[in-house]
Amino acid sequence: MDIISDKKELIYRHEFDNKVSYTTRLSNKKQNGEYENGYINVVFNKDVNLENKTQIMIKKAWLTFYNTKDEKDKIITHPYIRITDFEIVGYLKPSEAKEEVTPSNIEKWESAKNIEIEPDELPFY
């Protein structure tokens, strides 16, 4: 299933045991009008290093999964979004304010780069 975003997607960075992982938030509107949030893992190419709360536009991605087994050999499926092409469109400023950081005022915040990799350069396992 291919994914192309028509809006900004917020990417969250998580660090644990010297490893980095990323997630993005999904929202559903419930019948009572309230929103319910969930999170899904996001995987980028190895050389991508994003700051927490980076806003991106997805150009090329797809929904995929990997399987693991539990202690009773039951297969557990872990879905995630594999993003191979995207554009950084901004950052959310740290919690002292809700001002959005955009490419025009990015100099006062962390720098980042957009990495594009040809399909034949992608590592598959």
C-alpha cells in the first residue's frame, strides 16, 4: 500500500539504549466528536537523522510489516510505515511556545537535510 501525504506529518523521535526509532500520530474522529489518537512506527533509510517533532511531507512511502514470535511461537505482526522520500517542511518549537518553525526561520533551530535515495540503493533484508 503506497502512502503519499497531502498534509504535514509530525515525526516523533525516540531514543532508547543508544538506538533511535520514529513514530507518527494517527487520529480518528469518534461519533461524539472527540478525537482518539494512536501511534505507528516509521522507518527511514539508515542515514536519515531527524530531530523530535520534525514536520515532513511524504513523497514516497508504503505500509509494511515484520513478524516476530512470542514465547509460545505465536506470530505477532508489527506494521510500520517505510518512508524513502520526503521533504522537511518545519519543526515544532520546543514546549515554551507553540510557534511553528518553518524553512524560512529554520536558522535559529537545528538544521536538517532532505535525503533522496534511488530505489536500487535501498537496503532490503
